[in-house]
Amino acid sequence: MDIVAGGSLQQIQQGYPSKYMELRWVTTRRKSGIEKERRALLKKPLKPPALVPVYISRTPSHISPDKLKDLYRASNHSCHRLPNSDDSEGTIRVEPVDIHKLTIALSHSSIVVSVFCKPTDVLLVTESSSSSYSASSLEASKKRTEILGLRDWFQKVVPVTPFNGQLVGFGRAVSDFGLTASIYDIMVIPSLRKMGIGRLIVGRIVRMLASRDIHDISAVCSENERLFFRACGFGDDILGSTTMMYSRKFRPFTKAIK
């Protein structure tokens, strides 16, 4: 279901259409046969798939560098091809992105796509994925619904927009607008992964590039992301080329001249 919304707060309130934003519904994947058998043996009911409304925007001004930095950290995503990691706590964490460089990168990106979701929906999906779906959880959810105030009820009724939503997904592309383009930094917060949000982001970027007659599109990704991009329609280069990164330390400019 696609619902087109306006490009500014006033337009959103008045319902004026715009081609730069849309409202979509995403859902968690249904459990596999193995999961169903395991649940049957444990006599636990299957969790119903969560249905979450998300707002997809292609307007750069909707992205706050501070919020995007938080998304980088929450997704454990590095904007560097050769990231420095810290596993002192037993888990690998990439270094925080420089907010100044991130702002410059956003301003020079050819296409940016952002996805927003209500913070309450993010919490509900997180709770449903971490707790068992039982009668006790249903009763607790019912009690929370009964004590909702007017403000909480209003937040549930109002559609999600970039102004009241949380940034949960992002992707960008850099292009010469003539021949080629490259896709970078596709990320979704962990609690909303495997709901098709990443494929929505890549699909929007590819269609925007194709509308400008750019079909030589590459994706800069890690080894763990290759399966995802294959599912989005990407494949190996017919020339067998491989992205290579300059790994030597840069010398100071004055010494380089000498």
C-alpha cells in the first residue's frame, strides 16, 4: 500500500501530494517450518507478524546529522571502508562517525533515502521479538492499552512523518549524473531488520538513478552484506573487478611536495 504525503509540515496537514515521500507498511517474516515445529514441541504459540507503518523520504532536509550519527551507532555501521574496531568488551564496535564529515558527505550525496517509524512502534517490535507471545503478554499489552492517555492515543492515530518519527533506516548514492553511480551506507536498526526496509531503500535509490538514465550502478558493501545486495538484484561485475582501497598512511602535504 502506497500513501503519498506532502513535502512540508503544512502540506502534510493539508494533504497536498508530493513525489518525494510515501507511507508504507512493513511486516516481519513469518516463521519457518523449523520454527513452527520447535514451537509445537514447546507448546508455545507462534508470534503474529508485526505490522509497522514506515515513512520513506527522499528529501535531504529531513535528515538530521545528529540523528543519523545515532543510527550509525545503533546499526554498528562504519562509514569507512577500513574501519577501526574495538572488541575490548567482547563485541566488535566500530568507531563513531565524525559529525562534521558526515554533514559534508550528506551535502555532497547525489541521492539520500531515509525511513522513519514511530518510536512506540520500534519499542513494540523490540518487545515482541524479545519476549514470548503468551497469554500473560497479551494481558499485559491489554492493560497498557487501557491506561493509555489522550496524548498516547493521539500519537497512535496520527500518521508517521519525518517530524514525529524516529530515523530507523538510511541509504545514499553518489553519482556523476552521466554514467555511473555507487550506493553506500545502507543500514536499518537491528530491531526492524528482516522486514524489507533495506530492500525498500535500495529500490528507491535504483529507481531514482534509472529515471535519470543511469544504469551502471555499483554497491559498496562488506562480505556480510553481499547476500543482501544479491537479493536486491546486484551481481558480480562481468569484468571481474574488485574494489581496492588505498591503505598506506598519508604523508603531510609539505613533505609530499619535497
